[in-house]
Amino acid sequence: MSAETMLALDTECHLFIPGCGFEAPGLHSFVFEPLFTIGGYEFNKPMLLALLSTVIIVAFFWAAFGRAKVVPGKLQMIGEAGYDFVRRGLVYDALGKKEGEKFVPFMVALFFFVWIMNLWSIIPVAQFPVTSVIAFPMGLALVVYITWLVLTFKRQGFVGGLKNLTGYDKSLGWVLPLIMFLELLQHLIIRPFTHAVRLFANMFAGHMLILMFTVASWYLLNGIGIAYAGVSFLMTIVMTAFELFIQAIQAYIFVLLACNYIQGALAEHH
């Protein structure tokens, strides 16, 4: 039984009530029953929220730029501000204007997709960050990784791409095999793994903390425990506000790293 289910079904369970223990949130709070099944494929809540994130982003930018005007309206101004933030603050800084322009749409989509999936954590009813399920950050990191790998060989050729991946430099002498092994390990395994886990771990931990203080606030709401419940509820508000900051920062970092990886693919081997 998840912590959310406990609150829904056992609303009379509080501190000091005999036989009424506190069920701490855990991994079970991140497992959802399928909403429906089609041909053996289960569709659950995180998948629904990811799909809604896509619809929201497409609908917003379509509404903002579908009939763009020379004198922009409020929605177009917001869209332009978000687009320009990613373009100038991330893509141009990492790739330069000439190289980076063609990657702007990809990075804008990536930033807002990650951000919206993070934001579901504090949206009533949803209250779950999609990126706290490792499959979603891994999928996005894989898209970035494949893009980086294709660009590496396309820009530098087969031999140059291998040198980029292995860090080949004959001047290193006898340590060259070790360096090549470490470089391959970093580029092929460590880089995509850490790219995904950084986002996943932050959102997982943030949701766990908010859930813990929320459940504790309700459980302590009895007798003298009301004083502790107030403190717990205050921490829930503080953690929610802090999570708002973390959600945006994690989207920023995820895209910043993606830009840096692509910059490495486009740069000459050194």
C-alpha cells in the first residue's frame, strides 16, 4: 500500500491511536498500477503525465507562434522569452551562434519537456515528477547520446571519431592503452549514465522528501502532536518552494550538458 493510498483510505489514522502506525513512503510510492492495458502493454500514470507534457508544450508553442505577429501578444512574448532563454543562455554559449542555431529547436524542446515533467511534482492531483522514474531520464539521455555519437563521426570522419572517443595520442607512450580504455568507458557508459542519473536522483529525492513531510503532517495531527504537525506542514511548504527551484535547475543542467556533449562532437580532436 502506498503512502498516498494510506491517506485516502485510512483518514482516521493518527499519532497516539493504538494500532495505528506510520507508513513511511518508500519505493512503493513510485510504483503505479496500470490505468489500462492494450495488447499486453501497460499504460500508467507517469506515462500519462509524460504524454500530457508533450501535448502541453506543443499546444503552447503552437498557440504562441502559430500566428506570430510583428507586435507580439502576451502569449507570444512569453514563448519568445522562453525560446530566447534557451537559445542565448544555453545553446549559443556552448556552441556559438553559427554552429548552435540548428540545434536550438531540439534544445528548446528538451528543456521544456524535462521542466514540465519535473513540475508535475507540485501540481495538485498529479503530484508526481515523471523524471523520478529512471526510464524517462535514461530515454532522454539516450537521445542526446545517439545525437552526439552521430555528430562525432559525421563531423570528424571514422578515424577522427575513434580518436575522439578513445583520446588517442601516440605521444602518451606506454600509458596510451590505459587512457584509451578510460576514455571509452567515460564516453560510452559513464557519460550517458551520469547524465540520466543526475536528473533522476534529484527528482526522486525531492519527491520523497515532500511526500514524507506531507504524510507526517497528517499522521501527527492529533493531541499534542498538532504542534509537530504544524512544523512538518511548514517543512512541506518550504520543500515545495525549494523543489520549484530544483526543477528548473535540473532542466537547465540537463540541457547544458547536452549542449556541451554536442560541442565536443563538433570540436576538432585534440
